[in-house]
Amino acid sequence: MELPTKVRIYSQMLGLSGNPGMLMGVRPEGYYELQIANKEGEVHVVLLPIAQTGLIFFEPEPRIEAIGDVER
């Protein structure tokens, strides 16, 4: 995973439900380091605990075509 990367953030602690943000890093202390813009457009750095935070990456995984039946 390359950082920074765009994510959607889910955190009951901050009342975030899919808010856009930027994942800057994962701290060894157990926190995500994120940048989140407030309503005025100002960007703030926040540390959210990994165990209580959900992230969905903006970029989807590459589509893998299913392999059909293999003849033997």
C-alpha cells in the first residue's frame, strides 16, 4: 500500500460515516494518522485508534476475471 492514499473514514468516536480523508500513515502505537477537512475546508491531522476506526480505500482493487472450467 502506497501512502498517502485517499480513504473513506468510519469512526463513531468522531461521528464520521464515510467521510473522505487521506491516510498518511499507520503508527506503531496503534493509530491511523489521517488528514480530514472540516466544513470550512481547513485540513487537520487526526490520530484515530485502529481498533475503533474503519477505512475503505477510494481506489478499488483491480478486477480479476474468473477463470472458467479447466480442461484436463
